[in-house]
Amino acid sequence: MCGILGLLAPGANPDLRSQLPLLAHRGPDDEGCYADADVFLGARRLSIIDVAGGHQPLSNETEAVWVIQNGEVYNYLTVRAELEARGHIFRTRSDTEVIAHAYEEWGTDCPKHLRGIFAFAVWDRARRRLFLARDRFGVKPLYYLELPRGEVAFASEIRPLLALLPDLPRPDLAALRALFTVGFIPTPRTAFERIRKLPSAHTLVAEEGRVRLQQYWDVPVSSPQGGRGAGAQGGREAMEIIKQHLQRAVTEQRMSEVPLGALISGGIDSSSIAALLQAQSSARLHTFNIGFERTRYDETRYAELAARHIGTQHHQIVFRQADFDRYPEVMAHLEEPQCSATALPIYLLYEACRRAGLTVVLTGEGSDELLGGYHWFRGDAHAQRLLWLPRPVRQLAAAPLPISDAARRVLREGGPDAIARYALWHAVGEADGLLSSDVLHADGLMEDWHAAFAERLTARDAFRQFQYLEARTRLVDFINFEVDRMSMAHSIEARVPFLDHELWECVAGLPSAALMNGSQPKGLLRAAMREYLPPEILARRKWGLAAPYADWLRRPRLPDWAEDALSDSALRDTGYFKADAVKRLRVEQQSGRRNHARLLMGVLSTQVWHGQFVAQR
């Protein structure tokens, strides 16, 4: 819900009204501003709660505190009742007004009282203080920029901030180096110098010429052996706890005054959310999935099976090779390059949801991070059994094994450090020979990444270490980033019940053994959903959304826009890559000898991004 922006510029009478149209896709229903001598707040609104009365910015009853918000506070009615009992007076039914009073009551601790997906800004007129906050899992984005004269600007997307830069936008080469290391740009960096992401579960206070960040929540530390849930009886208890928390999360996230639906991929995660949502609804739910022309990517049969069993009104769209021509359109919304093309089918999926009249869609993201569903959780557990062997022995042992390239890389190069192993599982490929020397030798962002998390992992077992890294890195900077940008491109709010932080706190109380037991990942979720889903869905292995860009990149000739971006002259102009290395990778990809799809997609994405956001300015 909404796109927000603002600028704190003491004494400058700031006005960013001209930048608000850049966020119109995030908020097509309404526009509002607040300004005084020091600050400007602006919002484009996607009306979901209190459609008639929730115009932003909103204030408390004395207009001493002003708020703009992107997202939803799911427990706003509970918080509102508590605040009313303390004497606060409300003028609307909006969850955004609750934030104003929560700040008035609890100050900068107010996010601790809120449950939801949100990025908001508070202007405290008396203290001349700007206060920003982002939700615990970074579902909603918030970018900020510190300017040379002490001003602070922020926005839901990057584009409005580019106009405020004192010079032309410059690429952050260290961020690009990280992109080709782990496949995403780690917080707090972006692809642009100077522009930063506010980290998930953090607040920012700007006052008296200073900016300070503070973390208000973290993924809980749990004992690897304590808690309940290891035995059969405990397993049933753990299953019931997860089911009850998930049911409550779905109940809260149903709240909407506009049409609501769900996605079904045919896997356990999205099917669980759709089933719980339909069970709580009197009308037939609209559900959506995307199929693929190539059968090895297609899950349509399972999505239709789940939808029939649940009883939803199901819609299917088909991704065709010609849809890759829309990638530049997708990049315009992403604003940062990626080493994949999964954003494209997600974009088409939400486009179909909007055409069907939906405004709110519930999805299954977050389950694999919470319950260890990704293959690298179990793969790393197996790999660790061999890491005590000398590296040459490991290399010999790995050579004949039928394992993935990532697993082979971990066996060949891995060690006791969990962060280094995690990076190996996500490595894009052999990028060193591809990147220019400027990018290759950019400052050590990955070293900063390691330092930021190393201390947080010491009290966690191996499973929880990977769970923590997923929740604080890839989930925020790749999964949630893609879903937010692709859904909001079509004015759709995507909600994620698996990322209810109280559900995560509940799971933290279970021993890792309860989550990793059984022949299949997410055994507790499968058990919890037996009464809702058919056996074929419950028994399915993790599939995952995968756009067939490896096949597309094997074509002898790509569309003109892609060939232009990958031409020798374009590669020389940007200076990020070695043209001869790109040509070699393309030849090997086209011949089928090697699969360099992630590397090549990263090159193409970066080249298109440069043309749209750097060269054009």
C-alpha cells in the first residue's frame, strides 16, 4: 500500500511534489503532501484500509506528529484499543493513524508494538526529528540518501532520489562485485553510490544534523537442543503450534476493503496459504499460477490439482519465450540489476491479478527460510560431514558424485566458516575472469557483510546459522525485493503470512531436529496441512520458480535490445565486463557445452540497467 518519499532540509522549504508521479504505480488512488520550513512528506496511496478516510499524510489529534506509510499494520485494531485506553483520540479508521499515536506514546520504540509489513516516516514537529522504520523482514522497501549539507531524503524506490544527487548517478562497483558473488546486492548498499537501503528491522533517526540507525528486532536465538518437539508427541505439538500461528497470520492478513486473492504454484507453501485463506472465506477465492511452454519448468498440473481440492476459482497464465522481450520493462521497475530473470514471470503473474480486479494477494514466500526448505540446508549438513578431510581428498571425493555445481564448490572450497559456505552455495559462477579490473578490485563489501553477521552466528547451530543468514540477506535483498517491485508495478499489495514475526519466534522455540527430521523438508508444515491439501501436493519436493532464461540465452541471436546491450561497443562503454569473456561465455552457452545462464543474465541485466539509469542521465 502506497509509495512514500520525503526530505529533511532544515530552513530550505523543501518540496518534492514533482517527484511523486514517479511512485504513481505504487499508489494510483490518491496523492497527499505535508510541508513546513524543514521537511516535506509525500505519499501516493493504494487504498486498502479505510478507503474513504485514510488519506495521507495523517497526524495525531494535535498535528504535532505526522506520518506516511507504505504497507499494513495487521494488529492495528489491538494497538488502537490500547492507545484509546490511554487517552488517545482517533479521527479515522486507518492503520496509518495508529502509527502516529504509537509514536506519540512510545517514541522510537513504537515499531516493537506493531506487527505487519511496513515502511513509514514520522515527522515530530516539536523535536524537529525525522523518524523512519522498516518492518522486520524488509518486505517493504525504504531507501535513503544523506546529502552534502546534512539533508536526508528517503523514498520507497530509488528513482525519486536520483534527482537529488549532487551529480550524475554513479554505479557502486563494490555492490556490482557482490552481485556477481552471491547473486544479490547486500543491504545496506544499492547499485548506486550514496543511496542506501534502510536495513530490515531497523529505524533511522535524523535530528540536529545527525543520523543514527538502530535495530529493534532480530531473528531469535534458540537452543539447538532445548525446547519441545523432538519426540512423536512433541512433534504433534510443534505441528499444532505452527498451524495455529499460521492460521492467525492468515486471519489478520485477510483484512481488506478491496478484492483479495492468492497465488498457487502447486507447491506446499503457496497452496497452504490459499487453503487456509479459502477455509476462512465464504466466497470462492480467486487464485493464480503461471505455467511455462517448456514442461520441465511447468507446475500447472499441480496448481490446478491444489485449486480444485481447495475449491478456488483458478486462473492460469502461460509464460512464453516471446515474453523475454518485456525484460527492459521489468528492469525499469527493479531499478537494480540481477543475476536471474525470475522477476519476469512474477511481473506477468501480478499483471494478471490486476487485470482480474485484485488489489491484495497472499503468497507463500518465507516458508523455505523459516523451515529449511531450500536444498542447501540439507546439502550443507551433508557437506559438513566431509569438511574435516584435507581439501585435495574432498576434491577427489566430489568429482564422481552426482551433485550440483554449488555442492561441488562447497566440498572443494568450503571450511568451518558458515558465512563463507553460505556464499559458496549462492555463488553466481566463475566471475573473476568476466569482471573488469575496476569492478573486481572494488572495496571489500563482502568482508563488511561477514563482519556484520559473524558475531550473530556464534550462539546458533549449523541449521540456525543458515536460517539466520537467509532471513537477514537473500530473503530481504532478493526474494522480498522481487515480490515487492513486481507486485507494486501493477498496484498490487503482496502479503506474506509465513513472515509473521511471532510465527518465527514460535519456531525459534523448537529444536532444529524437529525441523530437519524426516525424509522431506518442511515435515511439520506437511503434517499441519493434511486436512487441507491432497496427498500429491503434500508429497511434492521443492520445485521453485525458474524462468527458462538458460534456454533463451542459447538462441543464436537474441532480440535487438539484448544484442545491442551485449555488443562489444556497449560493453566497452559501461566498463563493467571484459568483452572477450562475455563473447566466450555466449559461445559456450549457445553450444550447450556449459551453462553460464546466471552470469550472462547478470551481464545483460547490468547493461540494461546502466542504459536506463546511468547513461540516460
